[in-house]
Amino acid sequence: FNITALNHLSIASSNVARSLAFYTEILNMQILDRPPFPFDGAWISTADNTMTIHIIEADPEVPANARSLPWIDFNDDEIRAQKPWYIRRGRHVALAVDDFQAAEVHLIAKGVTYTKFVIPGTTRQQMFLYDPDGNGVELIEV
């Protein structure tokens, strides 16, 4: 598989309406349709759709240091099973892949722990994992 593009940037917000106003009124970004996720948020894009930002309601249960824990901690199935939403609701880079199944097979072969979800209201899939520095990474089917 090959990474084909940066899909979106995701930012956590303590006040989605305030963040949305900033990005649309101050930076002149456009509001996009958003799937019915079970938490507040907004999707916005540049006028030419070359850059997308996902504003995601900050989850107070996700500790601030969740993104900085050592990578090996997130390879622990018990920890991952208890907190699968940490990357979805926190800062992460989303990378579009040209072959989602091949990417998943590759992660398994390399022993990388990930969590997979289907985007609500669609058939598109996403996988979340951590890099060695604890940064969240999303691989998304396009």
C-alpha cells in the first residue's frame, strides 16, 4: 500500500461553536457535511477543498498525556481495549491509503496494534494507531 495524501487535520476543542466561528469567520473556511458521530464537532475546508480540518469536541475523560505515553504501552491489548477512543477524540494525523485491506494486512504483519472503526452512516473504514512517540495516526479508506 502507499500513502496517497494527507486526508485531514484533527483538533480537539473545548468549545466547538467558538472554534467553528474562528475558522469560518476569521479564516474564511467553508463548513462541510459531517457524519453523525456520537460527539460534537464540525468539518471545515478551504474554498478549493485542498485542506480539511476536523474540529472535535474535547473529551474530558481523555487525559492530556494520553498522546505522550510510550508507544509500547499502546501495544498492550488490555489498555487498548479499555480506551479505544483516545486517538479518535484527540490530536492525530489522518493519512489516506489507496488499499485499506493491504494496509491492515501490513500492520498485522508488522505487529502494530490498531483499532478499526467504520465511519457512522458510511461504509468507509478507519484504523487508529500510535507512532513510536505516542502521536495518534489514522489511516483512512478513500
